[in-house]
Amino acid sequence: MRVFSGIQPTGEIHIGNYLGAIKQWIKLQKNNECVFCIVDLHALTIPYNPKVLQKLILEKTISYIAAGINPKKSVIFVQSKVKEHTELAWLLSIVTPIGELKRMTQYKEKAEQFKVNLNAGLFNYPILMAADILLYQTDIVPVGKDQEQHVELARIIARKFNQKYGKTFQEPQAQLPKSGAKIMSLSNPKKKMSKTDNPQGYISLFDSPKEIKSKIMKSVTDTGKEIKYSPGKLGISNLLTIYSLFSEKPIKEIEKKFKNKGYAEFKKSLVNLLINSLEPFRQKRKEFQGKEKEIKNILEEGAKRAQILAQPTIQKARQKMGLI
């Protein structure tokens, strides 16, 4: 099976990203053909510093590898280095209904967040994302809950192109984790965990033990003291989900373990669990920091491999549209 997913170079990788997507990638790369992309072109749609973009790309690649992506098994590359992404985005824009773009939840959220930087790229973002996916004839797109709508749009665009010009693209399927598809903010459990949130709201994959302890102990819980998963107890339910996914134990078992115990004791246990679980990531990142040449070689090789996979699709699309 062909698997594709991508992540922006800006911002820290947090445990929500890991549990929602990257943990799936690691499992999928064992028995599938995986293509993982640093989507630098998407990052241009919101305010960023051009002077540090290349540094961020290298750091994000290190983060990928530290989290468990194996460049010997998976293709890792930078989106802008494979020109077929932008060419296909334009070709797909011809069949993309404006109404579909207007209803995209993430566009509405970002338009509200970045009012002073409202641009056409932000609006057309989902078309480029569809091109990223469809270019590789992708079967599976492992994503968190918030990206499911984008994969569905890619399916719609593939269908419309195929109907108009003839069978060209594989219709991809979104793959969500069985649990943890949407980890919520530690500071506001009504919102999903986000790298653009208050730093107290997320835990980076590479936070220090001191930072992890501070964020968990200050995390929002609920009235009462019972350690119980409930739709009405958003804070403790979110922490229980995190505990369950990192310990690989069912929530019911965790509830039983902390029966008649308070939030403080539960949080201390979660702190220890996260510190121990994330330590291998911190150590592996240290190993690769300073190995800039090796990381650049991985990305260059990845771009060559990605282009070989992309070229037959773009050629077929051009031919179907009468451009060849």
C-alpha cells in the first residue's frame, strides 16, 4: 500500500501530532511504501520568518527521524524540491468547486486567526494538499481528526477529475487512530492541542522533564476529585486519554488504579510516564543535531525518490487534459 503524509516545518511536534499521526506512520512504514513530506509551501500561507525557514526544515527532519521515521524504509523529502506538487495543484484547481473550499473548517479558523494576512494561498491550501496526496497515487493518509476533512476533499477532487478526464487518480482513504485522533489542549480542553496555542497547552515531543512536569501539574482539570472519563469532565478525560495511549493500557484499568486517589497523585504518575516515554526521542534528536550534511543528504535522496514516483502521475494528468 502507498502511504502519504506531511507536516509543516514551523512549530514544535507535540504529543497530539505524535499520537494522531506520527505513531501511525511508524507502524505503517514496516509493511508499506511510505512517503513523508516536509510541507514548506503550506507554511508560507501564514506569517513566518524566511531567514530561518531552512533551519526549521532541517530541525523538523531531525524530529521526524527522532520520532521513529526510518529514511531507509520511508521517503522523506521537502515539498518545494519536487515541482510536480505545484503543477498538479494548478491542474486540480480546474476541477475544484469553490463551494468546497469555502466550507473547509481549517480555513475558517485560520482566516479568523490571521485576519491581517488573509491571502489566496490560505484559501487554496486544500488544493495543494490534495495534490500532495494524489500525486503519489496514495492509498492511505494517516491523519488526526482535524485533517480528515482535507482527505475527503482530495477524494472529491480525484473523483471529479476522473469523471471529467478519465481514470487518473487513486481515491485515498483517511486512516485515523482508534483512539487519540484528537488530543485536547492542556490549558483549554475545549480546544485541540496545537503548536499555535499557549505553550502551556501542549507538550512537545522534546520538552525537558522540568517542562513536562510544569505543564501537566498546571493542566486544567474539572470540579470534583474523581479520576473518571466522562463527556462532562473534559480536562481529566483528556489526561486519561494521554495516559492510556502512552501506557498502552485501557482507560478503565487506569481509572481503577486511581480509584479514591486525587488529581495531584494522578498527575504525578502521568508526569513520570511522559518523561520516560519521551526520553528516547530527546536522546535520538541529540544524536542527529550537528549532523547537517547527513540530514541534507537524506532530504536530497528523498526528493529524487519522490520525483520518480511523481512523474508518471503528472505525465498522465497532463496527457488527459490535452497538454501533451
